[in-house]
Amino acid sequence: MRKLVIASLLFAGALMARADGLDSLEQFIRSAKSGRADFTQVVTSPGREGQASRSKTSSGTFEFARPNRFRFDYRKPFPQTIVADGQTLWLYDADLNQVTARQQSAVLGSTPAALIASAADVGQLRKDFKLEAAGEKDGLQWVLATPLAKDGQLHSIRLGFRGEEVAALEILDSFGQRSVLTFSKMELNVPVAADQFRFKPPQGAQVLRQ
């Protein structure tokens, strides 16, 4: 009886050890081939010379189709669109009527988008990030992703999972600015129209290619 109890405890302990953020991340990347969600983003900048920190909130919608295609549509407070079509990363600022186009493969490897939308598997992520389970907080299982490259502006990323669904993304840059995205109404493996990942600069917009 005693051996049975010990064996049961060991088995339960093994299950608990595996039920961490890294397992959720791996399962999310493996099983979530497409999806859409609403998001709210809060960007907090550190105060200067004794001033209080400043925060700005925006919101919009997010869609992806793995690998390498995603779209962020910011609705409030200012319209802005970010589209990755598999070849080019497009950023459109409606207020400025300006489009920035960058080669996608050159800019996405060690970015937050790689973690939630563009990576094909965890092995690909480990080429650009050190990945660590970061425990449970606020009902979510967390993963800490630290870029292996030390010359970028990105300091670290934390992803929070509710089961196999990504619920939060926290980004800290080297200047101390923190950006927190929370996702709601997440739908996974739903049809997402291919047109969502095509972008044509609006007529008259200034196009900057980098």
C-alpha cells in the first residue's frame, strides 16, 4: 500500500512538472495553425527625472495563419495596420498616410510575433530565444523568452497561457518600456481569408522600403 501511495505521488509530480508554460507553448505552436482574437495593448514608458511613468492604451484585432502570416489592426485610439504576408512586413499608419515595408525574414526572427504567429516549431524559436518556464501567475502559465542576440532593443518577452491558448504577451525593451497585450475572444483553427494577409499601399500613401 505504501509503495502504491509513493508511486502515485511520483506520477502526480511528473504530471505537474510537465504542466508548465513550455508545454503550453509547444502545444500552441503545434496545434494552432490559424486564429483570430481581439486585443488590448498597454504601453508603459518609465518616467524621466522623477516624473511618474506614462501609459497609453490601444485596442484592435489580431489574425494569423502559421507559418509567417499575421495581421494586427489597431482600431483605437489611432488606426494602424501591421501585415506579414510571408515575404514582406507592412506597417501602415493611416494618420501619416505612410507605409513602411521591410523584408520579413530579416526582421521577424527574434520578435514577439515569432513566438505567437510565425514560428513553425519550438526548435525554430530556440535558435533566437532562450526559453524558460516562468511559473504560474494570475491564473496563467508563463514562459520567459530572452533573445540570444544582445545587440537588439528587445530585452525579454513573457507569454501567458490559459491551457493551450495564449492569453497575454508582455514585452520589455532595453529602454525600460513595457508593452502588455491581452487577448480575448480567441478562436483557434478557424478559417481566415487569405486576403487578410495581402496588403496594397493605399493610393497616395508614402512608401518607405527598408
